[in-house]
Amino acid sequence: MSTIPGPFEVMVVKFPGNHFSGEIVPSLQELVDKGIIKIVDVVFVQKDADNSVQAFELNDLPPDELTAFESLAAESRGLLNEGDVEGVADLLEPNSSAGLMVWENVWASDFAQAVRNADGQVLVDEPIPAQTVEAAMKAAASFRA
């Protein structure tokens, strides 16, 4: 039986420019406060106008940017590595940045443990983008009309 809770998820959010405003922090904080997620690793990636890339963990952010993220109880467990940073950097245009996060879906940990206890294996666990769901719902509504 596994002692690792989970399930875990990784997300990359891209932003124009190279300044992290922290505007998404209140929404993340709400998810953490409600026990829905637990942030287990965060890395910020910046690509300058000349295509040079820098990566920062939370504690490495400049003080004015770190202030916005201090309220998050984010840990750095080393789950994200140089290969992850390089992969994200390849997705960025010059003069843009991204936040790369790994979180535990605390809300689903009991179910994940039940699957492991039953010797079950998850074969597909894939998020569906909101735009895809919206388009499918529109198509279904027009088909019924």
C-alpha cells in the first residue's frame, strides 16, 4: 500500500512580460484554505527579450514579487527539475514568463487511496479545457434544437 497521498497535478500558467504580479494568489490561497489543494512545488520561469531564460523558486523571487506569494504555504520538494524548466522555456515567447506548479488534489486523496487499496490503476486522468467543454455544449445544444 502506498503512503503517498495524491493525486497530484502539474500546471503551467503563462503571462506576458517578466513580472509576477501575484494576481492569481488569492484564488490559489482560497483553494489551499479550503483544503482542496496543497501546493507542493512552484517554479517561475522567465524568458527575456534576448531569449535568455531564468528560473526562480519562490524564495528566489525579488522582494516586491515575493510579497504577493508569501501567504501561500507552498513547499519546494524538488519535484520540478531543470528538464521541466527547459520544457516550459521552449513554450515561452521572448519577454514572457510562466509559473510552474505541482499540487496535491487533497479533495481526491481518499478516492486515490481507495483505488490503490483495490489494486486499481488509473489508465486515463486528463483535464478537459473549459473551451473544449463550452464548444461541446454549444454543439450539443444546436444539435437538439
